[in-house]
Amino acid sequence: MICISFRARARGRGMRPLLPLRLRRAAAGGLPRCFGMARRGGPAWRLSIEGNIAVGKSTFVKLLGKTFPEWQMATEPVAKWQKVQASSTREQASSSQNFGNLLQMVYQEPSRWSYTFQTYSCMSRLKAQLEPLSEKLLKTWDPVQIFERSVYSDRYIFAKNLFELGHLAEIEWTIYQDLHTFLLQEFGDRIALHGFLYLQATPEKCLERLHRRGRPEEKEIQLEYLEQLHTQHENWLVKKTTEVHFENLRNAPVFVLDVNNDFEDDPAEQEELMRKVKAFIKTL
Ligand SMILES: Nc1ncnc2c1ncn2[C@@H]1O[C@H](COP(=O)(O)OP(=O)(O)OP(=O)(O)O)[C@@H](O)[C@H]1O
Ligand SMILES: Nc1nc(=O)c2ncn([C@H]3C[C@H](O)[C@@H](CO)O3)c2[nH]1
């Protein structure tokens, strides 16, 4: 049983540290929606979990949910990508048409489907980042929202990599970036994040976990693809050599967690990881 004390609770509402300069700047045009809605614990901390395919993000999010049941989690909507449907009213939902498995399509024919995939995944992530705080979170002290990946990894990991591999044509990459910049500027502070938790493991470890999970669409994935994605993560989140186009992103804190160890059946390792997450949030 993991037991992490919430010392932060004792800080009380009035003692929430001032927003870092970058966020005060970001909030200049109006505070993010989460800031207006959180009543008990003040503003919600909004963090994204980033990391390579099969590094263990969903597993980690589950662990966070078990440890901090009051937090709000937004998991990556893989099932929606596997079964694309037109958005419909509740009455139409049961009869809505299935347009196909876009995840499978992008792996099978990346040059044909990458632009479609990135447009759709970006929209899914945008919707997730715009979700209002749940009733439960509104009643929580020190509310925290966790997102599995973000509109930023959509662009600076996947779309960028697909462009560099030649699966996105120059014109598609240009339009995607234009759309991405426009949407993020329009939604501004409503989608702002306070930091990133980067789950880091070797590409070899990710491939091993990917094979163990056995998702059918991913069976052709080679180590080389995971190595490329690993490099994209390192360049964006660690070396900071990726050119990013949003000032608040450039300055966002990144906490790197080594998840090479198999923590699934190791309560001590789990406790240590959860302690580190809490400690990171206290630094924000
Ligand atoms: N620390 C770990 N040790 C051992 N196995 C793990 C660990 N974390 C995750 N796994 C296993 O690895 C597989 C992939 O994990 P998971 O689905 O959480 O990855 P993910 O990062 O969410 O993947 P994706 O990028 O596809 O969303 C699962 O079978 C999971 O049980
Ligand atoms: N092309 C592409 N672009 C994305 O933005 C993206 N995000 C996730 N994925 C793939 C990785 C896993 O197989 C699976 C679940 O994470 O979906 C993506 N693939």
C-alpha cells in the first residue's frame, strides 16, 4: 500500500506559491479556466505524462490514480483512433458508422494516413486539455489534472518525426503546423500546462514492453522507430534542441523519471516514483 502524505494540504489556500513568472505572463490575457473553477484547493496543477511508445505511461497513470484517487486523469484516446466515428448526438450514437481503424491505417500506410492521423490525434488531445475540472476535483485541495501526452508531443514528437521520415509531405507539415499554432494561440491559457513528467527508458526496453502488450496494430514496429521517437523526446524535453513555438512551453519544467525498472510488481519502487512526483509538484 502506498502512503504519501499530503504535506501540501497543510499549506492551505492562501499559501499557494505565486505562479511562476512564465505562467503569470501566460495568464496575462485572462486566467486559465481551471484557475477560475477550482474552489477548495485553488488552481489545478496540469501536468502531461510524456514518453516513448509502451514505456509505461498508461500503467503509470493507473498507479497515480490509485495513489491519488482525487486527481483527474485524461488517458490517451487510443480506442477512438482504433474505431473512428462521426461525432453524433446521444440518440444517433448506437447507430453511428465506423469509418475504420486509423491507428492500423497509419502503421500500414504512413505516407497516406499520417496527415489524417495527426489532425485527428491533435484534435483529441486538444479536447482532452479543454475538459473542465470534475466535480470530485473541484472539492479537492491541491487539485491535479494529469494528461497522457499533449498537443505538444503531437507536434514535437510524432508529426515532426513523420515529416523527417518523409511520411508527411512538406505541404502537409506546413498546414499541420499552421493549424496547430493557430489552435493553440486561440485556446491560449485554457490548454496551458504547468509541467511535464517524462517517463524515460531505453528503446530496447520499450520494444520489449510493446511485444509483451501485443497490440495488433503495432506488431510491425521496429526498434529503429522507437529509437527515432526516443531521440525526439530527448531533443525536446532534455537537450531542449527542438525548436518550439510557444514561450510558455519553452520554459515549462520537465521532470525526468527513469522507468527502466519493472515497477509493476514492486511496491517500494512505486512508492519512490510517487514520492518523486509529489516532490516535483511542490517545486512548481
Ligand atoms: N515499469 C514497468 N515494468 C514492467 N512492465 C511495464 C512497466 N510499465 C509498463 N509495463 C508493461 O508494458 C506494457 C506497455 O505499458 P503501457 O500500456 O502502460 O505503455 P504506454 O506508454 O501507455 O504505451 P503507449 O505509448 O502505446 O500509449 C504493458 O504490458 C505494461 O503492463
Ligand atoms: N503517428 C502517431 N502520431 C501520434 O501523435 C501518436 N500518438 C500516439 N501514437 C501511437 C503510438 C502507439 O502505437 C499508440 C498509443 O499511444 O498510438 C501516435 N502515432
